[in-house]
Amino acid sequence: MELQLSLTFACCGCKNSITVDLKCKGVGSANPAEGAIAAVNVPCPYPDCWQVNQLIFETSGTIRNVRPFILARPVPEPSIN
């Protein structure tokens, strides 16, 4: 299955409107209207924000949720010694 979507959503950080064009490929239903769910991380392009938004959407083009992306494990800080 290959699918192209254009989705518009508000950034979780600055609330500005962001439009992203997505090309989805992979194993899935032949009918995108069946409600398959996908997610993608989209960084905000606006200066002084750069919030990474996790966009959760259906393959039909319906946006289910937009939330700030948080790393599962924090990045370790280097040791001083």
C-alpha cells in the first residue's frame, strides 16, 4: 500500500499552524478507510520553537492526536571526570 496525505495541525509548543506532506508505504490494508493508525514525529519549523510534535493519524487522513514528543529514555550527560 502507498498513500499520500497532506495534514495540517497546531504545534504543541507555539500553537502555529503546520502543514506536513506524508508519503506512507508498507504493509497494510488495501482500503485506507478501514481506520489503520500511524504516527510520525514532526519538528516545528518556526524559529525559537523547534518543539517535536508526535502526530497520530488514521490512514484516511483524520488526525487523532497531536502531542509533544518525549524521548523514552533521557540522553545521558557525559561524566566530568
